[in-house]
Amino acid sequence: MRHIISVLLENETGALSRVSGLFSQRGFNIESLTVAETSDSSLSRMTIFSTGNDRVIEQIVKQLNKLIEVVKVSDLTSQDHVERELMLVKVCPTNKDELEIKQLVDIFSCKIVDVTEKTYTIEISGKTKKINAFLNALNSAIIMEVSRTGVTGISRGKKAILK
Amino acid sequence: MKLNGAQILINSLQSEGVEYIFGFPGGAVLHICDALEAQNDITNVLVRHEQGAAHAADGYARASGKPGVVLVTSGPGITNAVTGIATAHMDSIPMVVISGQVPSPLIGMDAFQEVDATGITRSCVKHNFLVRDINEIANTVKKAFHIATTGRPGPVVVDIPKDKTIEQITPKSYPEEVEMRSYKPTVKASNRQIKKTAELILNSKRPIIYSGGGCVIGNASNELREFTRMTGFPITQTLMGLGAYPGNDELSLGMLGMHGTYESNMAMYGADCVIAIGARFDDRITGSLDKFCPNAKFIHVDIDPSQISKNVVADIPIVGQVNQVLEVLNKELKDKKFQDISKWWSQINKWREMDSLAYKKKPGVIKPQTVIETLYEVTKGKAIVTSDVGQHQMWAAQYYMFDEPRRWINSGGLGTMGFGLPAAMGAKLAMPGKDVACITSEGSIQMMTQELSTMLQYSTPVKIINLNNGYLGMVRQWQEFFYENRYAMSYMDALPDFIKLAESYGHMGILVEKEADLKPAMLEAFKQKERTVFVDIKTDPTENVFPMIPAGGAHCDMLLAGRDEMVSKDETDLNAV
Ligand SMILES: Cc1ncc(C[n+]2csc(CCOP(=O)(O)OP(=O)(O)O)c2C)c(N)n1
Ligand SMILES: [Mg+2]
């Protein structure tokens, strides 16, 4: 089962390596991990996208909680939540691909954020599924490189990670 | 008044009430050594190897309940200490390790004697710090002790770059308290869980208490005794838990697991309710998880939530300090009516009749079991006993009936050969009035003999009981059972003359080659109150540890002494019990 786990932790050097080290040490899966400062600069928020059965996920949450610098852990998957991922993809279309790309950008409502003589850079955000679908729809022969942020998420409604 | 970082560090350690620092110097910690020398509250114990420092601090901590403190230099200093830190980590021992680091501007430059200390130790500490600002030294030490000693205890490394020990500031007074929003170790067990637990206990017909190291480290011995006696339930203890409940008591079934007694393992297998207290369902305890306690409901009390339902899913999890949980539970159960478990007891007593720790003496050879029994007799069961790792460790656990907590000091989790001797030194410093014995064998002892020198310098008279079987016995045993007697790498030729070795370090040595000399030798050794005595005992090289559950076996599949066949589950119909 896929799980999106939010971790609020002290914004200190070394904290990230503790989390990633924990996953490799205990053989837990990480599909993606994103981290950045929050509105409170002393705290970072990390979003970990992992897979595992309920017992594995329970252990992941408990082991994360055990890390001294971790303030709060929350499994978003078990609650109503919003999740997004952002991808930048650079393509070098031939003339005949150009129209198709513009159509795809329309259909997936994404943006072309940079154009050079030979290349386009497209930005797309949304659920992972949508991003995968967009990637599949592109002619793989013209993809030069892909950069994805990994999933980030937030709970819906009045609930917040610290409240 | 201005102080340098080293002085601030030492003042902080004084404020924490530190008595001993076990350490070894080097360039990165010279200012710290200097500051240590300038005061009298803390005694520095100069070991001969940093692993010895960590084990000695660990032994001190296990015997006293207070955190052990270590000082090592950067690079090889801290890497040498890693085995000792990992040993403490696996057994949840409170420890603070101060390591020197290269000066801040050199960090990351592959400087002389630089290693990434926080990186290397990250997975074997409870927490670690790299101090980046002299103003943070005192606060960091405060946090380190707080983290090491509260919740589930463990080692904490504080890595201090040399320049931070040289810089000077006018320090603030040492913080009295720490407040960490991300670390709140105190938890109180929920009332609802206590009620549910009591209900399950009151309804169980084949209960067993399975207690572990948490009852020793968590100082829950009194509460555990009250609980056990009030319920009248059988109790089995893990290797780490021995002594929390007296081993001689009639409710005690002895140790469980791979080398546990027949009655303990059979009772676990047959139980309908397992009450796990401060134990973590280690694989050496459970054997095959599929066949582990097939009929039981599990109550699991532990301070560390991540231990609960890690290996075995708990029916009733209780997170809390074991002594507090037991106290509340004892109140809840007081004057309640329990099930009649006399049938269960008569079944257990039948298992007991197997006498699974019986062994046959052979004329002309000293049985290792006899050595432990003699040690028990000579010390009247009152000594602090440390151990190394191997067969001798198991025999010590099986035949020395510990009746108090903090008397049995061994590396259970990591199984570190070399632990016993330095741990004995630390234990002796913690409890100078007590007899301390180190049970070891010729393989393990050679990993740390250099500490014999430290023991002379600091006058820590310990009795070394060397079960010299001439083999890495535990390895040899596995090779006999599972590798068709191919004894690869388990025999050491060219052993030293341990008597001369001890004497060359200024200690006394006694060689024992006949059983008749065993007791007199031990009496003589313990008469020597001021001296470390190395009693080198030639024991039967062919003896094996029984009972044994082969790795991955079930509790009902035990190899017993003197039988070729596996004793598999007996015919008892448990439902009739
Ligand atoms: C540092 C370390 N290395 C290897 C082992 C694996 N090991 C476990 S028991 C054992 C043999 C111990 O031999 P000895 O100390 O002579 O004890 P005996 O079994 O003979 O009583 C070995 C090698 C270990 N536990 N620790
Ligand atoms: Mg040996």
C-alpha cells in the first residue's frame, strides 16, 4: 500500500540524514522524499512517500517518532488530504512533434516555462498519476531529461499537523 | 571569568555529578584532558584501548544505574569506541561519549585524524551532536545526559571540534532543565489499557510472565516481584532480565529462548496469555515466529512504542515506564480473584522434572557448569558477574542464580566478545564494596587483555574466571551440530600462558586443571580482596550448551543434553490444562 507520511522536524543539519539513514538501516522503502523549511524557520517539513503493509508503516511511523529531532509524524494517507507533485521535463521536438506537444500541454493543463531554439521545458503539477500519464503520453524519443519533486501533501480542513 | 570550551565541558560534567571518565587522549582532546587534570571531582581512568573505555563505562552504568562517561579523541579514537557504543545501544545503557573532532575549519577537508563521527555513530546511538558553537557546549551536555538517561536509555555522542575547546567565553550558569519540544519521553499508561490487561490476566488459565532487560534498566524489580507473587504466575526471564526476579524462587522457571530451560520454553509454547514486561521479542527468544506461542494472547509493556508489535503483534499494548505500569497494575489486581491455575502448575512441574540443566560429570575433566556452580557457592550468589560472549556466557546465565538486578552484566544484544573484562573494571569502580567476577573464555578474553594494565593502575580487583576450553566453543558447537564436525576457524593454537600473562601485568594467576582444585582456587581468589586474580580453568573442550533450540526452531523443539533426538512437542493436550 502507498503511504504519504508527513514529518515535522527540527531544522538542523544532520536531521535529514537521520531520516534517510533510518530507512536504509531498517530496509524501509522510500519512493520519494521532499523536505524544506516551513513558515517557522526552526522547523522543516518532510514528506515521505513509502510503500509497505500496515505493520511496516506502523513501524516506520514509530521509528520516525523515536528520532530525537522529530516533532510530529502524521500518516496523511489515513486522513482526508491533498497531494501534489511537480515535474519539469525538457523535450527537443522535431517540427512534426510540436503540435502534438502543444495539444498535450493543453489537455494536461500544464505550462511551457522555457523555450530555446531547440528545446521546450514543460512544468506540470498534480497527482502522481497525472504526471505519469503525461510522461507516458510524450513521445519518449524527444525527452531529454526529467526532474520530479516527489510527492508533497497536506491534510484537508481544520486539522493541521501540529493541531 | 572567562573559561575555555574544555573547562566549560568539564564543569558541565561536574554539574551532572560524573565520578569517572573512561578515556584515552589524542590531539583533538588535549585541552579537555588538561581541564580534567586541573580538578578533583572527576577521576579519569586511562584505558588501554577506546573499546575498553566504552565497555568500562557501560559496566559502570549497568552496575550503578548511573550514566557512564567516555572521552575519546577524533578519528581512530572514536572509531575504536564504536563497538562499545553499539554494545550499549543494543542493551539500552545510558552513556555519554565525548569525542574530539578536528578544528571546525578543517572539517570536511580530510584533515589528519578526521572521521565523520556523527555519521559513523548515527545508527548505533540514541542521539548524537556536533557542537558548532562554544555557547552551546553546556546546553548540549545537559541535553546529552537528559536523552541518555530518560525514556528508553541509550548512548549519546557529543562531538566537539578542537577549536571549540580552546575558544574562551564568560559562561552562563549550567542549565537546570532542558526543554525539547521534539523529545518528550515520559508517558503514562492509559487507564483503559490497564483495565483491559487486568481483565485478560484474571481470565487466563495458562499465563506466563516473560520479563526482560527493561525490568533491570527500568528499576522495576520490586514491582515485578510484587506482581509475580500476587498473581502466582510462572515467570521466565530473558538473558538481559536475569535477577530482576530471583532465579531461585519457586515461581521462576529460569531463562527462556535458544538456551532457555525446558520448562520455560514449553510453558511459553503452551501459554494462553503471555505478559511481556520490558522485553522485546528478540529472535534469540522467539525462534520461529510462526510457531511462537501459538495459543497465546500477548500483553506487552514497554517504554519504547517502536518495540510493541515489531516482531509479535500485541493484543494489549501498554506504553509506559515498566515500574509505573506494574505499580498501577498491582493496585488494580489487588484482592481480585484469579483463575485456578493449579493444573497449569502441575503441567509445568512435570516439564521441570525433565531437569534440563542436569549434566553428567566425567572423571578427569572439569565441567564448565561445575565451575559456575562453584563460583555461585563461593560467592554465595552475591557477586556482580560480568561475562564475555560464547558458551561460558550461557552457562553463567543458566547456573548462576541471580537473585538481585544489576548483578548480571553481559552483552546480550550485540554479543560483543571482549566486553567482560572492561565491564568488570567499570562495575568494580561503581560498586567497590562488592565482589566482581568476570566469566570468560580464552577466545573472548584475548580481545581485551590490555585492560589488565588499566586494572592495576586504578586498583580494581576483579576475579577473572576463565573457562578455558581451548576452543571458540560456541562456534565449535554450531559446527558440531550443523556443519558435520568441520571445525573451521574455531580452534586457537598457541594460546598464551594466562598465569604468566596475569603476573606480567602485576596480578595473580591460579591454574586449575583438576576439579578438586577448583573450589580452593576460587576461595583463594576471593580472599585476595585487593588483587585481581586470573583463575585459568581447563574445562571440557567438548561440552555443549543445552538445552538448545536451533536457530529458527520452535519452543517445543529443543535439543537436550545426552539425547541424540530432538525433544519435540510432548503429548500433553494443553486444552485439558
Ligand atoms: C567481537 C565478536 N566476534 C565474533 C563473535 C562471534 N562469536 C560468538 S561466540 C564466539 C566464540 C567465543 O569463544 P570463547 O570466548 O572462547 O568462548 P566459549 O564459547 O569457548 O565459551 C564467537 C567467535 C562475537 N560474538 N563477537
Ligand atoms: Mg573458549
